[in-house]
Amino acid sequence: MKRLLPCVLILFLLTVGVANALDVPKYKIKLECLNGCHHIIHDPIKGTVYYIKVTNAGNVKDTIILKAYPEVGIEGVMMGKIEPCKVTLDVGESKIIKLFVKGDAFTKPGNYVVKVTAVSQNNTKVRASIITITTVLGLRLDIISPTKLKPANAGFYKKPHDISVMVMIYINGLKQSRNTIEEKALFKVFEVYIGKKKAKIKSIKPIFPIARNLSNRLFPGLFKLLITPPAQDKSGLYDLTVKVSLRLWNTSYVASDTEEKAVYYAGIVPPTPTPSPIPTITIPPPNICIVKIPRKTVMISNENYTIPVEVINSKNITGLYIRLKYNPRVIKVINVKTSLNGSSLYYTIANSSIGVILTNTNGITAKKPLDVVYLVFKTLRVGFTPIDITDVELSDENFKPFKPMVVDGLIKVTIKGDFNGNGRIDIGDIARVAYMIIGKIPKDPRADFNNNGRVDIGDLAKIAYYLLGKIDKL
């Protein structure tokens, strides 16, 4: 019995020790990036989103605090923001959090690291981390037209005719000297492909050339390419691809964009009209109703702007249905309104599209352009956005619907102080402010750079010193 007592005691102590060990709380965190830890983007302002899975790998319920570094936005960096930044998880439970990585207008091309750290609230020594790498490219190209919604007609597939292609070039974070852009930045190659075949470029015309300001920032340009499409093996819709190479300060940048089913080839040869030997009386064509959105240039600011939807050659129009599409990265449409008497207006605004229905009991009649509705918008960034009419229908005096001709619009958002809309601040803008002060032209509230409620000599001095480089911003 005396010999068994020590064995029993040891067994008892071992049992108690194991039980106590099982009761000891164990904290452990596991992080996993579900959509990859390396993203490549063109637009640092839009940024990217990482989906991170957080798992409680311990044996007790835990609250986990998540942080992203750098958390404070500094000019020229990519900053991380976590939603949600705090989660409570049961044993073995997981939740997905979002890491938003964004930059600003001064973010340069390159690789940016954002580190996510998870810390246990109950035991701050327990933590886990994961590293994300976001690569910002310096050059981006967007095809503006033709598009899948409005393809270009290249004619007979064996012998196509010339078509136009509109492209927008964004240069992000690339520095430039005070010399003209053409001296250091040269477009080496524009390449256009329709399907898998290369098209011939006949001309390149800058609608809005790439511009710079005195902070050496380059802003986007809009270019029109006149191309001869290649012959195809059969009729149908073909993809359009545009590539561009930019050489700047001995460094090459390449960008491309593809628009699906953007070029249409017809399957039959259009008949060639034969002249009639009998003299005919020329009858003027009937007036064709047109729905048009004009081009407009505005400065980036906090104020609201408007752009009209116009009708031309209309007679007793009783209703209008229209759908529009725009670039939500450049502008934000906040309202739709009308000033026509007898009108009822209904509209919807989505992320990048607008739907409008307008009825008028007086009948809309106008030979010259008449503003039927206005789009109210705010500017978000410097750039361009087309205002595309994706669908439109009018109702005549007998309430029969018909399709009018359409003319798409364009909004250019330029920098503060650019009154002549050429994408930079120059002597023309300074002279305009001087003429405002002496009353030769109406005063523009946007010229109130010192925010004293009026346009005066102080505003003229400020924009002049900006052009001379003595101050960095207006």
C-alpha cells in the first residue's frame, strides 16, 4: 500500500496538469489573400481592392484588430484602408475583410507595398501580417469610339472603306520639363488591329493634345485616328484593338485597349447609283429631327455644372425617352432637370448611366437647338468623358414613336484657371482675368482665386505668380 501511494499521487498530479493545460486559452490568427497579393492597375485614384480572409485559429473566441500601413495619405503614395477594421470570431470562424488601396493625382508609376497587420485584442503579443504589392503603370489607353453599342461600319468585307477611331491617352505620374510635350514625349507607334489583322493608319489628329501645368503634371489627351481597315474573310462584327508606345526621358511605356465587336463588315456590295439621263427636279430633303448633346469644357471645382440635351428640327414632340452613358471616374451626375412648361420629368441615375423620360403637353417645336433637359454634374478629376446616347426615342403629335438622328456629347474637365480650355494655364488666361477686372468682359466667379467673393487685382496677381512659378497652386 505504501508503495502504491506515490504512484497514485503522481497519476493525480499528471491528470490535474493535463486538465489545466487544456483550459489554457490559446490565441492564434491566420490571414489569407483570396484574390492574390499582387495587383497591376493603371488608375491610382480608382485603386484596387484586396479580399483578405481572417481566421481565428486559436481555441477561444477572440476579437481581432486590423490595420493597414501606410494609413495616412502622403502625396505620391498608395494608402490602404480596411473595412471592417475590427472583427469578433468564434473558434475556427473566418470572415472576409476588404483592403482598399488607392493613390492620388501625384502617385508615380512603380510598386507600392501595403502591409496588413492583425492583432488579438485579448493578447496583443499574438499577431499576423500579410503584404500586398500594387503596381501602378504609367500609361493608359481607352478606346472612346467605336464601341460595341455603336460599332463602326467598314463597308464591304472584301474592300472596306476608311473609318475613324477615337482614343484617350492617360499619362500618370510621369514628369516632364517646361519645354513642350513634343520635345521629350514622342508617340513611337500607334498600332490598330481589327480581329487579328493589322489596319493601316492614315492620320493621327490630336483633338485635345496632352497638356501639362507648371507642376510638370501631364494630363490626358484625346486623339482621332483615321484608319483603313484590313479586308476580312467574311462579314460580321470584329474586335478592335489599339496599342500605343510612349517614350519619355529614355523610358518606354506601352498601353493597349480592346473593344469587342466594335467594327462591322457588310456581306454585300452596295449598289453603285447610275446617273439618270432625264433631268430631275431636286426636292429638298425633309427636316430630320436631331437629338444632340454639345461639347463642353469645365474646370475642376466643387461647384455644380450643367450640360443640355438639345432637340433640333422638332415639331409637336409629345415625349422623349433617352439613355445616356458617361465615365464615372471623371464626372458624377447628381440631378436631371427641365425648364419647359407643360413637362413631366422622370429619371434614374446609376453609376455610369442615366435614363430619362420627359412628356410635354404643349408639344415641343423648334427649328434651332432647344434645351429640353439638363444634366447637373460635379467634376471628379481632370480628363474627358463622352456623353453617349445609347438609346433614344421620340413621340410625335399622334403619339407614334420614332427614332431621331443623334449626336453624342463630350465633357472636358481641365485644371483650375484654364479659361480658354487648352489644358494649361498660359498668358491667355491671365489676360482674360485682367479684362474681367477692368470690366471689358463679364466676370467669371471661377477667377476668384483668393476666395474673397469678387474678382480683383489680387486674383490677377495670384494667377500671374502661378505662371511665373512663384506659387505651386491657385
